[in-house]
Amino acid sequence: MKDFQHPLFDEIYSFDKIESTNLKAKKLIKTGEARGNFLIISRIQSGGIGRNRNRWFSPEGGIWLTAGLYGLFVESNLTIFTGICIHKALTLLFPEIKSNLKIKWPNDIYLDNKKLCGILSSNLQAEKYHLLGIGLNSNVCEMPLELNDIAISLRKKLDHNIDNKVLITKIFDNLADDLPDFIEGKLDVKYYNEHSLLKGRTIELDTDFDKFTGIAKSINKNGALLIELKPGMIQPFYAGSVISWD
């Protein structure tokens, strides 16, 4: 995707194969090579990184990228905001999947109860950068056996090739259009809750410090997940991994 351009980015780096777009982005920032907003796209990642540094399967055909956003001061959850932008792009381009496409707190998009897209965000505070990684199984033809029951490809679902350039453009169009409101603290909570995978379900949340079980209610304006731990007791959680749901 060497000819890809988008007005949100001052520089775009395109690779055929690298270890990780996230690691490359950090290197460009540390060396001072990256200036302003930038985007790194790779056709293949040999060592893609997911949440909690889990390996992310990144073969040819998918969308593997990291955006570096400079001087972005936000109070809400950037990962949740990005998930909403991606969900909106997918439902606009592929309306036939809208009813089965859900946002899973805090960083995934699910289709038919399987993971379609993962989102990774981090803040390099000293360098004034937010890194935003997106891994999306758009044109992935075959999944490893161990992922068949938990991951899904858009191409396999729709039975036709996906134009990755069009999809990436729409995702960042949405992000750029909604970014001013997001910076002001206006997270589209209503949209998220309408398309939540977990709302109303009994879930188990692992916060690394402890595990909690309760009913997922919604998110608040800062992107925290509200869980009813017992009748009338609702607690917000700002981080953690949902490890099971009914």
C-alpha cells in the first residue's frame, strides 16, 4: 500500500514485512525521525503485538498498522473511541454484517462472536505521542487451527475480497471527523452501548490485581466499563481483560 495517503498524517511509512508496526513506531519516535502525525503500514508482521504483549497473527491480506498521534491530550479512552470509529466504518461499507458486528470492551471488534479486529493504544508521555495500533482480519484467507473457533476473517464471511485502502481511509475519516469532540471529552457512549458485545451479560473481569464477576451494564463517558457486582452495587473499571462471558 505504498501509495496510500490520508490528510490526518504528515508522514506514511509502508513496508512489505516488518516485525511489528508498534515497535517500528516507537523506534521512529525515539530517534526523532518521525515528525507530527505518522502512520506505519505493513503487508505482513512477523511479530505482531496484541494486548498484554500477546502475539498477533498478522499474515498477508490483513490490515496491520500503527498510527502515531502527536500532542493529543485526551481524558477519555482512546481505544474505545477508535473501536467506535472502526465499527462505524465497517457497518457503512458492509451493512449486511451490522446486526452481528459488536464492540467488545476494551479493545476488540467481534463478528459472529469471533474476533475480527484488535486495537492497541499506548501513551508515550515524555515524547507527547499516543500510539494507536489496529489489526484487522480483512482479507486473511486461512486461520491457524488454534484460532478457528475464536477469530474470523471479513473475506471469509462475505465471500469476496475487501479493498483495504478504502476501509483504512474510512476508519481514519471517521477518526479525524470525530476527534475534535473526543478531545473535548465527548465520547459517543450511546453508540457504544447500542453495539456492545457484553451489555447485559454476566462476565468475569481480570484486572491483574483481582478477578470480578458481575453483569456488564454499559460504559461511562470516560470509557470505563460499569459492572453490577451485586444488586444495586455498580462499579466502574478502567482497565482489565474480560476473560469470559455468558
